[in-house]
Amino acid sequence: MIAALAHTSTMLLRILTLCAMMITPVGALAWSNAGGLGITKQSAGLVLFVTLQRQSMS
């Protein structure tokens, strides 16, 4: 019984470690890109945004 519990906890620890190693870079990238105070619209994005706004108003 104790051996099965030890094996299960070891496997769970390995799975959690693997998940953390895969998710950490994504979280760090999201954290570094979250510095802005809203969505910045530039060039083609701005043109598309204004076009859609005009179409929705008419």
C-alpha cells in the first residue's frame, strides 16, 4: 500500500514538474507583453478598426 502511494506521488510530482516547465515560458511571455494599458492599434490594425467602426455606425 505504501509503495503504491509512493509511486503515485512520484508520478504526480513528475507530471506537475513537466507541466510547470512547459507553461512557465508561456506565462513569462504573457507577463512581459502585458505592460501596455490597453490594445494599441497601429497601421493595418488601426485601419481595420476604424473601418469596422464606421460600418457598424451606418
